[in-house]
Amino acid sequence: MVMEPEQKQSESPEVQRNKGIYLLPNLFTTTALFAGFYAIVASMRGDFEQAAIAIFIAMIMDGIDGRVARLTNTQSAFGAEYDSLSDVVSFGIAPSLVVYSWGLVSLGKPGWLAAFFYAAATALRLARFNSRIGMDDKRFFQGLPSPAAAGMVAAMVWVADDYGVPGHRLWILAAIVTIITGALMVSSFRFYSFKDIDLKGRVPFVAVLAVLIGFVGISIDPPLILLVAFLLYMLSGPILSLRRMYLAWRSREKRTHK
């Protein structure tokens, strides 16, 4: 059937609206993607400090794009998909190739298999997160968030490079950290998401002072402080899970002895 000209004109505005995308939040997402890609390029030429810094820049941009979209009311399905694809590169492919070029390359085939495991775990983690949006408790993540895993790997490489320790001397540590962070991403451990913190509301003066102290601490020795922070966060999931298991066991024991 041939469509009348009037029908074509009436449908064209709707088609034009569907073709548009929001620029501002996707600009931050593109910056995060660029930083992740640059981390790969930097690691290929042996500049591991720049590679690690690029991953942290990607983390900052990734944290900003979602908030900008919510503040400006520019959320979209396109932005959500684009953000996930950017995360696979910035927090999956980039950290795995950086740690492989830095230390895992000394292992040969097991080294790149460990790097692939990390990259695949990141993709699985993001796929599970996207499929469960709106179903889980927003206060907690199921599995280690991919930016935190990437931060742990990047901080380890940055600290070693800052202290002049070559990666081939730490290949065992590199393999352990890569495999453990990958496994934690696809685990069922719960990690605090910090999403219930109200940045718009009033906070105690002590909270502002704590943030100031945190910035000062990071400025003293950025790679070391970031490594400690991400290590503590990585351990928080298993520790909190063991604590919940212990409390549940104690509760059952009390009911049994009543």
C-alpha cells in the first residue's frame, strides 16, 4: 500500500524525536570510554602510571554521567546501554590488558587466561546488574562493582610502578589479585553502594571534616591511599557476609536452647 503524503508528514516529527540523544550525559560517558581506551594504549607502551591514572579518570567520569543525567532529567535507554558498553571497556578490557602488560605477561598462556577471566567476569557482572535493576536493595551491590575492581587492579599497578618494582617480579600477586577481583565481581557477596547518602541534604560538620581529611590523605600519596581504600572495600563484602552468617547462626542457637 502506498502511503499518502499527509501520513508521511504526520509521522516524520515522531521519527525525528526518536533519533535524537542527549548530549551532556553521553559526553561524560564518552570521556570515560576514551580514558579506558587511553589506558590500554599507555600500557602497550609501558607507561603504567598513566594507564592507572586513566582508569581512575574513567571511574570519575562514570560516576558523574549518571548523576548529570538525573539532575538534568536526561535519562534514556540509549544512555544506559552506552554506559554499560563503556564500562566493559573502561573497567573490564582496560584493567585486564593493563595488568597483563604489567605482570601477567610473564606467565605466558596462564597470564592471558587470567586477564580474560577478569574481562569476562566484568561483562557478566554488568549483565547481571542490568537484568536486576529495580529488583535488588539499592543500598547494596550484589558482587564487587566493576569500577571498584578496576580501581583495585589499577592502584596495585600504580603503587608498584611508583616504587619502581617491575611487574615481572610481582606476577604471583598480579595473578592472585586479578583472579580474586574477577571472582568477587560474579560472587553473591553484598557490597555497600553508598546510594542512600543524600548529597542534597544537611550533613554534620564532622562529615565535611572527614571528606577534607580524605582529600588531604589522598594528596599525600595517591596510589598507596587509593590501594588501601579499594582493598578495604573489596574485603568488606566477604567480611559483612561472614558477619551476617555468624549472627544468623547465633540467632538459631538461641532459639534452639530456649
